[in-house]
Amino acid sequence: MFGVQIAGGFPDAIARTCQLIDECCDIVDWVDINMGCPIDIVCDRGAGSALLLKPKKIKDIAEAADRSMSLPLTLKTRKGYYDDQD
């Protein structure tokens, strides 16, 4: 079993990435979208755990990714955006 983890904050870019993985990578069994990374460079681009502050965007990204490929999709997240709040 081999999965690929991607990160992004825009549904169209995530969908295109998932489509390319599905079409071009025969060894990939699933795609995971990282919605838990707290690193500034990721969050500053609206990806990773920054998505926890925008639940509608999480839904839009997940739906776009799922529609664009036949592979199973998983979403990695965390308990909350802030250390002291779940």
C-alpha cells in the first residue's frame, strides 16, 4: 500500500493535483490531504491547519478532490488550530 500526501488551500489546485496523481501514478493506492500542518509557510498560503479556521473550504477541497479521482481520499487534521483550544 502506498499513499501520497498533498497540501493546498485551493479546491481547483487540489482537484487538478488529484487528477494527475490518479492518471499518472500507477503505484498510488490513496491520496491524503494534509489539513494539520502548523508550519507558518504552509498556513500562510491558506493550507495545512489554517483550513481548520475555514470549514467550508475544507468541504469544498474534499469534494473537489473526491470528484477528480477514483482513488480513496483521506484527510489529515488536528484537534484545533490554537494550542489551547480544541
